[in-house]
Amino acid sequence: MGKYAPLGDFLRKQRVSRIPMTFVEIERLIGTKLPKSQQYPAWWSNNPFNNVMTQVWLDAGYKTEEVDVEGRKVVFCRVQGSPATPNDGASSEDEIKNSKAHPIIGWLRGTVRIARDVDLTAPIDPEWGERAWGDDT
């Protein structure tokens, strides 16, 4: 069990879409102080490669909004389409979203359609070399 797992457990149990919390409440929940880097807004970003705690709230189906590092408070908001209660059978789309793959992987999925009779392995213009360099025969 990771240091920030209690935060993930807490978020998964919530049935509301917005959870305002102070940094002190988070520290009480996880049983330790937040790192010094919590003083920077970037530490609270929703980039899954940012830090371990970020992955915990993202895996729980939440993202951070209204981060106030001076006031030491943050609002966790449920991600659109995230279930209100834990789902025992994760779909393949959920597995893709939660994978450790780079975020750009799959960003164009569904935007390109290829006609059935198109052979993507066939050369488009077999004579391109003759036009480019002339006929060497």
C-alpha cells in the first residue's frame, strides 16, 4: 500500500462530484506531511507522470481544480464519465485510460477512416522513381 493510498480510497468512496479539501485534511488522511513541492501549483496538475499522488487521484476518477497553494486548499472534481462507485469489471477503454502509456498514444483514434478496397501496403505511384531521376534503362 502506497503512502497516498488512503486518499485514493477516500475519493473512491465519495458519491459527490466535487470534494473541497485543505492540505491539512489531506495530510491527516494520508498520515504524513505533503512534500515541500506541494507549494507549487504544478505539483497539483493532472499530468499522470507528475508525481505518485497525482496518479492516485486520477485512478480514483478525480482531477484537481481550484488549486490555491497560498490558501492551502484544493477541489477534487469527478472526471466526466467516471463511475460514482468502483467498477469491478473495468472495460478495455478504462484500461487504456489508466495505462502507463504516453498520453499522446491513441489521441487520433477514430478520426481516420480507410475504405475497404484500399491496400495500404501497395505503392501509390510505382513510377515515381522514373519521374524523379529519369529512365535509367
